[in-house]
Amino acid sequence: MQIEKKFLVEETGGYLDKSDYVFFADFTKVTVAETENLRKQLAEYGAEFHVVKNRILSRAAQEREIEIASELLSGPTAIVVGGTNPPGVAKVLEKFIKDTKKLEVKGGSLSKNPLSAAEITELSKLPTEEVLKAQLLGLLNQPATMLVRVVQAVPQSMLNVLQAKADKEGEA
């Protein structure tokens, strides 16, 4: 392999090593200005957008045992990698596609498992990491809240019985 190609394979491999997911996109109609805008949006999630050659990407993925369907490596290909929030990155891509109608997600890989474009769309519909954490804390807090209510119910019931008895004696 030529030195230049080895360098490109190593560079692309470095991109793939940045996260446990990679999304593939066809960027044919996207302008330079729109690409820069997308890169800024992705940077908020620690993600990056890179244009790569299909053969170089294929070789780098093979070295890392990442499965890529052959149909994903046809035509111009860009990859989105980086960060720890794949649903957030998928949301950015879906919003960009909706706003510009230019980018097309081909598919991807998550934890070395292939994803279709439809699965990436579904991934974008998941709640954000912050929302999921809040929901989990709510679930963890719920049993403690129920326990406090039960513990309070016993003395409250006793007070209600005593109050009813006192009211009945007061009437007589």
C-alpha cells in the first residue's frame, strides 16, 4: 500500500475510534456553507463530519471489525462520528435533513452493529440523555416517596379515629 493511502486509512481509522457509532451520509447536494453549519451543530455534541473515500473507509472499518454493508459505500460518502450521545447526533442530522432537504443518511453502525437509515431516524426520536437521567431519578425516588406516604398514613389514621371519637363524645 502506498504511504499516502496508509496515512488516509490511519486518519479515517482515527475518526472511527472517536466513538462507538458511525453514521454514513450522502452529501452530494450540500454546499460548503451548509456543511460548516452542520459541523457547528454537531460540535455541540462532540461529533464531527468528515468526507471520506469509500475504499479507505472500508479498509479502516475492516481493521476495526466494523461491519459496513456494501450499499453504504456507493457514491459520495461522509461519516459522522464522535461524542457519547448518538441519539443527540441523530437528532441534529434529522433536523438538518428536514431543514435543507439535501443530506441523505445512508445507514450506520452502533457498537459495531449495522444500522439502517430508518433505525437512525428512530434513534433520533429517543429522549435526550438529560431527560432519561431525570426519568431514572424519578423512578428511583418513587419508592421512597411511597414509603413516606405509608409511614405517615398510620399515625394520620390513628388521629382521624381519635378525632372522630372526641367529636362523638363532645356531641353526647
